[in-house]
Amino acid sequence: MPIYEYTCNECLEIFSLLQWSSSGTEDTVCPRCGSKDVKKKLSSFSCSMPSDSGVSSGGHSGFSGGG
């Protein structure tokens, strides 16, 4: 399950939720004020590869971010 970041359009709270990809914004409620008027933010991501994958990591730890 991915972690999604949202901004509440009512109280401007920024929060993260662990939720299924199939869950829509209409199912999301601000934990601070209870509003359903939220907007999904564009978030950075990270991934890793097993050390025996045959791909050189260039001396990095195998993690990369989107930002």
C-alpha cells in the first residue's frame, strides 16, 4: 500500500495516509478538521533494488528519491 500526501483545502493541514491505490480522494477525510475537501499532493518516492540484481548502483546505497 502506498503512502499518499494530501492538503486540506479548509484548514490547510498537510497529512499523509497509507491507503489502497483504488481509494479515491472522495474517501479521504482531514484528520484535523474532518473535511472531505482535500487535494492529493505530488510526492517524492523511493525504491531499492536487491544487491544481487546485477545492476550497478554506482556506489550508492541502492535508494533513490524523486526530489
